[in-house]
Amino acid sequence: KRVVHFNVTTSTNIVARQMAEEGVEEGTVIVAETQTRGKGRLGRKFITKGGGVWMSVILKPNIDPMHASSITLMAAVSVTKALRGMGLEAVIKWPNDVFVNGKKICGILTEMSAETDIVNFIILGIGVNVNNDIPLETATTMKAELGKEVSRVRFIQALLEELEEDYLTFKEKGFTPILWNWRRFSDTLGRPVEVSCQDEKIRGVAQDVDEDGSLIVKLTDGTVKKIVSGDCRHLK
Ligand code: BTN
């Protein structure tokens, strides 16, 4: 498979989308040292200075667009496995942030091109704080947690191996085995949470994720809500 490397680019997700539209092969990886327009979830900016791993993978799964979020949850599982392999106690915060010691170490942004019933391609964008400095109190890096610099090449290799394994499992056996790992690694399930979605704030206890990646929250009055997307805060 091809790995395309940039010193500087706008956003690996933007480049990957252009390449996918030009028909590039599934599995092509775009990596950049720095991005000038790093994109985060929910239209936010994502800081991507030198020293981190900023990459996008082009995937062409044969799935219903409705099930595309499975790929995002799958990626969180793969990243968690790769980080654990390097000795970090990584956990997943719904839907797909990876945390170490209560601080964010990785963010994932998937973008899709689809028609009504078929996915053309999915851009899986992954940003991991490795050796980069990070100005945020709420985030951490592999270097800070391990007390030493990490080989980014080794980490990318480990991550791509995990991704490949999980993607093959997903294609052969479906989302269920991935979801079991997601649950196992999740730090959200069982906790009181506050989820902001559109102009609503939902408070309750996170009970489960379902087959489409939605979070099931039980409110204090006993009603159960299914949240498709939003920003989740752990309350305790
Ligand atoms: C988030 O936590 O909000 C998601 C952040 C995703 C960042 C990665 S870095 C590589 C890829 N290119 C982008 O512009 N964004 C993703």
C-alpha cells in the first residue's frame, strides 16, 4: 500500500479526499509533519504542530452509509490497542476520543462520500499527540506520559497493523466483535455523563453503545435516550 508523506499540508483529510475522488486505491495513507488547517470534530480546529502523528487512511468499505460510524469506533479501538502496546493505559471516551490519565491523547475525524445506499469512500483521519508540545491542560502526549521520546515510525507501523487487523475483522465478521473491544476499552460506560448535542444538554448515566455507535443514556427520570452524535463530558 502507498504511504504519501508531506512536510506541510492543509489537512491530510482534505488531501485524502482529493486523492479518493481521483480513484486512489483503498488503504492509501496520507501523513503530514504539520497541517495548516487541521480539522477537528464538530467543525472545530485541531492543533497539529510538528512531532505528532497526523494521518488519514482511505477506506472503501462495502457498507450502508448509516453504518459508517462503525469505522470511527473501530479506529478508536485500533488506536487504543496500539497505545497499550506501547505501555500506555489508554481508554476510549465516547464516541472516539482516546484518553490517557484523564487527558486526551488522540482525536479521530472520519469524513464520508456516499450515495443513498452505498459508501464511495471513507476518510479516516487520526491525530495522535506523540512528541509534540501541547498547550492544553486537557490534553497529553505519548512523550509526556512515557517520559521519553517515541519513534513515530514505529508507532505508525503498530497503528497501521492494528487498523488492518480490525478492518479485516470488521469486513469478515461485522461490527459486533469490534464493539465488544470498544466496550472493554470504554471509560464512558457506567458513568454519569453530560452530552451536548445541537442545543440540548442531556445528563444521565451512560449505559451502552448500540450497533450504530449511538450512546444509550438513562436519565434520572428513568427514560432512556439514544444519542447519535455529540460532545460527551464525564461528570465523575
Ligand atoms: C477531534 O478530536 O476533534 C478530531 C481530530 C482529528 C485530527 C486529525 S489529524 C489528521 C486528520 N487531518 C485533519 O485535518 N484532522 C484529522
